[in-house]
Amino acid sequence: MELPALTAVLVDAILAQCPQYDRVSVTVALESVFAGHPTLLGGNSISMLFGQNNDFTNATVTIGDVHAGNQVQVTLPQPIDLLPAALAALASIPLTDVPAPRSDLPQASRLPFESSPHFVGRETELKALAQAIGTTQPAVVMPAVATGLGGIGKTSLVTEFAYRYGWYFHGGVFWLNCADPNQVASQIAACVVGLKIDTTGLSLDEQVQRVLHAWQSPMPRLLIFDNCEDRAILDQWKPTVGGCRVLVTTRSDQWPTLTQIRLGLLSPAESHLLLQQLCARLTDAEADAIAEDLGYLPLALHLAGSYLATYDHHTVEQYRKDLTIAHRSLKGRGALPSLTRHELDVEATFMLSFNQLNPTNALDALALGMLDGAAWCAPGVPIPRDLVLAFVPEGVDADDALRRLQQLGLLDGADAVVLHRLIAHHVHDRLGDRRNAVRVIARWESQLAQRHGQAYFVLLRAALSHLRHLSTVMQGWGDPWVAICARHMAEYADAMNDDALAEEWYRQCLQAEHRAFGAVHGQVAATMNDLAEICVRQGKRQAALAYGQQAYQINRQLFGDQHETTAFYALRVGYFLRQHGLEQQAQAWYAQTLTILSQDDRAEERDVGLILEATLALVTLLQHTGQADTARQVYDRSMQILQPYAITEEMDAYWDGWQALQETMQSHGTQ
């Protein structure tokens, strides 16, 4: 029976039982129902059900409430072919807009969960799923896979998809929980009820085969394989041809031949909304702070919001102070029931993946070390993939270990890898090997050392959050490494011309070096010199001079008065004195530097660059103070010392100044 003829039969039947309606409005309402759009007839909802007798020769039209409204039973003059209407409905599936949830799923459906009143966001993912499976031509079945870490909301997403898009699959929505592979067959057999298959005398296996056969028909159906961590389960049970569309949820992102929709965390705004839906007493600032503490993880947000609503005497300030992954709120205390029946325990959710790593297995042991290394980095901040691969002993091929962690949903991302902050807490509680923290900084340091110029600062920018985090968590037991982190932070601030921040980080570096090496150490002196430079730029000349003099005294104790290193720091003291306006004292320090560097016993190993710098400093000062003859003597003496050596343009730090000095001397006829 064609649709126009069917519509006319139904209109006549409805008007015979409900004469208060007119033919036009009934016809329009039925056409809207056939098109898949919710509609009203005289202010009442209208829905339709075909084929109660499994022969598609009858229909039931319900107007108003299913219990209190009118039900019109219609016997059709000939059986109808439901496939054209079903394909037409699927063809109308919205791909650019997300429809509202509907409770009137096709009668055959087997969906164990309700739509959540607290579902927020995910419009992009819902549309991506619709676009992935919304083709109208029956063909080879190609599933779409929703992936993401435990607690990210994969089951909630596909549940919501079923209630928003399920009506467009007239053959029904069928849900299979694949967490226990041994239970899948019995769940498939249970679908016989909705499909109206007569099970009389049929074994379980025969019932399963009848369902699988029905799923290979052209009728559009939506199959959901939830918690499917093993590709073999999907391959065993999904139909290969026919009208079924298949959605899969899994933690693993290793499904290379299928369309994958990777679920990320909720946005700050979505997290804020969810928390305030669950606990109305939260202020905007409180909701934002808790959402950030929980890393925008849906399960954690659900538990925290429920807990704070249940125990309204608990202040948010105290809650945040007490919050860890082991907090009773994150273990389901005071939580609303889970509509998807998942365990209400964040840590237990992570344990499902973590416990699959066997430390006695070589690959898993490598993966655990890599995971621990990532946990020492700033939580929730991307880590370059190449660096993560280096979080294992040198000489080891770590690609398979990283792939293992991604398969378990413990690490997320491709070019940059992310470890959720709550997983990081969990890993720290169970691993937390300080040797891995040291290895992480060593790998950062090694990677940075291999880059120069702009490439160095690009990598350093990616490292900032991690180095800052490590410099905090390693305080008191990893001071040499804290100093390295602080130095890189200072160098970046310096490059960004943020002198105040650079000074702050150099101070932290100095404090860590003091704790690690003591007061008399070359690295301590080097950092004091850097601090002095930053102080000069900020006009803090007295502080700069003090740092410079301390650095000189340290090297004098380490190497004596006549060492080249001591000479370098003497030159710096002269520079800081001149900046302070003490030119006579600066002249003495410059002269002292040249005296040390000019000793005859240094002829084989002179630091040409340092001699150039000292000569430039002293001659320029002498010229500035009107001591031209003395300036010429110093210049001539330095030229004699430097005669055996090549002064090339590669000495770019001094070349321009030296060339200018030579031109000045020539213009005065002194050379």
C-alpha cells in the first residue's frame, strides 16, 4: 500500500472515532508523523504503531496520552511495505542540527537507559555521529566509534544520540553491553521480543541466529556496542550487510579503519552549567573553580555536583581543600543514581584500564614507566609526542608502549599527548617514582639543548607549564633539577622582555642552587651574574653591583685571582660599577681583567673574545673620561697580544664594537 492511500485509510478511521477533528488537520498531522516530526492534533500528541500482529496489516493511532487518550485500531485493506517509509525517515535525519530528545522510540527498540535531564554540550559529537552513520542506502555496515578515557561520557553520548536520533531508525534501537563478552549472545537473543520472532522450540543459539538474520535485512536499525574494547567482539556480532547502522563506544583510539569521534573534556562553560544544574547553590566562581579542579571530566563533575547538593552544609572552600581522587565524593558518596548504570567511582573507573598493565610484562612495564613520566608533567597540558617517547630508558623503542597506553584510554592525543589531571593523581598514588621525574627533566633538557634560536623557544614555550609544575613538586628533594627548570623559565621570560618575571625565576633558580650546591659554586656565580644583568635592565644598579661582586668573590675562592674565569667576573664587576656611575672604580676592574688575560703564560690558550670585550670596555671608558693617551696605550697593547690570533666576523658579539673602535683609532691617527 502506497503512502497516500494509507494516509486516506487512516484519516477515515480517525474521523469515524474522533469526529471533533476535521479532515485537513488530521491529514496534515499524519503527513508530519510519517515525515518523522513530532506534531499535535487539536493540542494532543499523535503517534502511530504498525504491525502488532507481525504481518503489517494493522495499525494503532494514539491521540493524546497513551493511557487516557484515544486509540484508533485500523485494519488495512492490504499489507504495507514499511521499508520505503523507513528509508524516507532515515533520509530525513538532520545532519546540521541536533534534534530534541524523543521518548517515542520505535517499538522494537531495546534500550536499557533513560535520557539524562543533565546532559550538556556535545552538539559537535552528536552531529558527527549522525553524519557518520546517516547514509540512506543499505550497504556494507561501517560502524562509527566514540572513543575517550573512562568517565568522559561515551555511554551518555550514545544514549543521548539514541533518544535524539533513534526515531529515524524505524527498525529499532538495540543496545549491547560488551563489557562481558560472554553475555553478548544472551543480549542479542533478548532482542527477539522487539522483533516479534516466535521463539517456540528455539535454542539460545537459534534465537541469536534469527536476530542476526533480521539485522541483515535492509530495514534501518541502530545497533550500539557499548564498552567494546575488543575489535573481535564487534567483528563477531555486527551484521556485515543490510540496513543496520552501528555505534561503538570504547576507551581505545586504535580503530584505524573506522570513523572515530574522539570525546574530549567538557568546555569550562559546559562544566559550569552541569555543576550548577546539579547543585544550584554554587556561585559562578565556585562552579568554575571546581570544574577546573576536576579537569572538566563529566563523571567527576556529576559526582561533585551531586555530593555538594546532598551535603549542603559543606562549604565549597573546604571541599576544594580536601579534594583528591580518593575523596568520598568521587567515590559516589551522596551521588544521584547513574542513568547509564556505570560505577560511580572515578578512581575505580581508571583502575579498569590501569590494572590491565602487568608490571611483569616487558611492554607493560615500559608503558608504566612512560605513564609515570607523563604524570610528573603538568596535568592536562599537552606534551610533545617525541618527548613522551623519551620518558623511557635510552635505546628503547617506545612506540608500542605509547600505543598500549592509548589503547587503554590512559593517554590521549597524537602529535601532543595529554594525561588527565585525575589520572595523574591516580598514577602518583600507585607509582610516583622520583627517578622518573628526574628522567623527565633530563629529557626536556636534552631536547632543548638540541635546538637553537627560534626552535629553542618554540619547544621551551611548550615546556613552560611542565617545567613550572616540576619546579614546584620537586622542591626539597630535587633541587638541582628545580634549578634547571627555573633557569629555563627565566630564560624564556628574559627573551619575552619580561624582566620582573625573569628576575623572579632567576631568584628561584639561585635559591635551589644554594640548597643543592652550597654558596660557593660556579653555577651559583653564573646565576648571580644573570640576576645582575636583569637588575641593570630594571634600573636596580645597587642590586646588580652586589650580585656581580658576590659572583666575583665565589670564583676568586674557586679558582684564585689569576684565573680566566675570575677575570670574566672581574670584567662584569667593572661593567656593573660603570652602570652605577662609579667610573674610576670600573676602570680599575677593567684594567685588572686585562692584566690577568695578558699574562705571557697564557699565550697558548688565550680567550680572544674575552680580551676583545675587556679592551672595548676599558678603551671606551678611557676615551669617555678624556684619557686618550692611556686609551691608545691599552689599545696598542691589546693589538700586540691579539696579533697571532684571527679576529673574525664570526665573533659577532664583539665584531661590530671592535670594528668601530679600530675606525675611531684610525680617525685620530693612532694606527
